[in-house]
Amino acid sequence: MKTQSTSNLDKMVHAPFTKVIKFDLICMATGVVMGIGAFIATNI
């Protein structure tokens, strides 16, 4: 049981680097879009 949980953790931690970067860029892009929207909404 213990070895299975660690192997699952390893799978989660050792994700492909390109996938992590792509996910991070998508999150940053959505954050920028939402930030710009909030800025425009507060200044109208």
C-alpha cells in the first residue's frame, strides 16, 4: 500500500515539463485577461 501511494505521488510530481509550462502559461494568460477586464470594469 505504501509503495503504491509513493509511486502515484511520483507520477504526479514528475509530470512532463512541457505540459507544466503549457498549463502555467494558460493560467497566466487567463489571469491577465481577467485582470484587464476588472481594470476596465472599475474605470468605466
